[in-house]
Amino acid sequence: MQLEKIITLANKQVEIPFLAMERSLRKTGCQLPLWVIPYSDDTFELPAGAVWWKDEKVCDWIQAQNGCPVMRKYQCMLEANYQFIDSDAIFLRNPATVLKPHRGWVASCCHWHNPGHTHTEASMQILHRKSTVWQSRVFNTGQFACDRALYDFDALCATAKDPRYRSTILDNPFHEQPGINLLVHLTDVAIHNLTLPPFNMESTWAGDYPDAYERYWTNPDKKPYLIHWAGKKMDQTCPIDQLFYAFLTPEEARTYNQNLVDKPPKRRLTHQLKKAIRTFREG
């Protein structure tokens, strides 16, 4: 895979984690353009080498379908040669170098042993029909890479609105993870997970390192190339959290810690309520 860009999703609320992720990327020597999908209109000034990237057609369509804002990640399905990464992550190695030998859809998470958040009841039946070991092919949508565009805009819309798939891709009130898993599985792209044989990379999830972490990384070829805090707070309660804080200034660290204390309930619950109200009014 010849990476051409790094893609992420952000708004003002996650500016500090975004900055840590961006700095970690540059420290690895990767100078590829960083495309930032705006989660909302509450944006911020980006560092050099980064640009806001909003596909108006995709975003307007998702909004018209009452989809969650995080479904703007579906923009990636129309692109090729990219690495997507959420803002609650850092790079340890240059993704362009790590991914160069690989083709198709590349994941590096361990959702194969915890697949529960990667599908809906409807989509699990589809995944299972494709393979008896479907669990080995699901992935976390906070980090993935692909060397080809899997859809064009019309095909994306048609697939998402298909009655067999709509509940997973568009109507899920919580997040985009089942939707992207289904969209990928509906294509013929090969799915490779670097934490499975023959690659056997150590886990990229921070939650798998409750105490020591460096002892698992003595083999450079097995060392993860990124660490993702999906569902786990970056709050200095575990040694691995220091890898994130190392990319913050003292003032940013203080602000971030205060934000953890003041953080409101997750907005997706508000979105879920708003969506239910719209459905009731329209129905």
C-alpha cells in the first residue's frame, strides 16, 4: 500500500488529543497530508500539513438520512491509499513504512476476540453467511487503512438505503462501527488484521496494557505501530497513558485533565434522543 494521506475526525472538543496524535505522527517521520473530517462545525486552527476535509455531498446525505455525525467517516469509503485514525490515539511507528507491504483493507485491532460492538443483530447474519470465522474479520473503526476506494457516492447511498442494510448503516443510533464493518464486508476487498497470523503484532489497544507495556515490545517487528485508547480514558491511571501525555505541553495537560473532570455525558445519547423525536414526529 502506498499511503497518500492520513485521515481523522475531530472538532474543538478533542483538539488536545488531536494535537498529540498529530505530533506523534510527525515524530515518526511521516509528513503525509492530514485530512481532518469535521465532526461538527465547532472547528479549530489546524497545524501545518493538516486541512479540514468535508465532502458536502456525503455529509448532507447523512444528515438528510438522520445519521449520526460520526458517520461522516463514510467519506473514507470513497478514497484510496489512506490510514484512518481517531484522535484518541498516537503513532509509535511510521504508518507509511508499516503498511507498505500490505494490500486491501488493513486493521490492527483485537476486536476478533471481542466482536460485540462491530455488528448489529441484522448484520451479524450477513457476516456469518460470508464466513464461519467472521469474528476474525471484524475490526475497530477508530483505526484502519485501505488501498482502494470501495464505493462511489451513488453506490454508497444505494447500499446504505437497501432495506437489508439500512438499520445497520444509517439507523444505528449509537455509532458508525457496525456500518463500516458491513460496508467493507459487502465488497470483495481482502481484510487483513496485523494482530493475527501471520503478522502477530502485539495489541494496539491501550486497555491491553494495564501495567507494563515495553516488555511486550522487545521485538521491533511485533511492536504495534499505534496505540488506540478506544473506550479507555487517557487519564494517567496506567503507565501507557504517559505515551499520550508526552506529546502535550504542561498547559495542555492541565487543560486536558480539567476537561476530564468537567466532561459532560456523551453527546451520542443526545443524538439518540433527538433521532427518536424526529422518528416519532415523522411517523
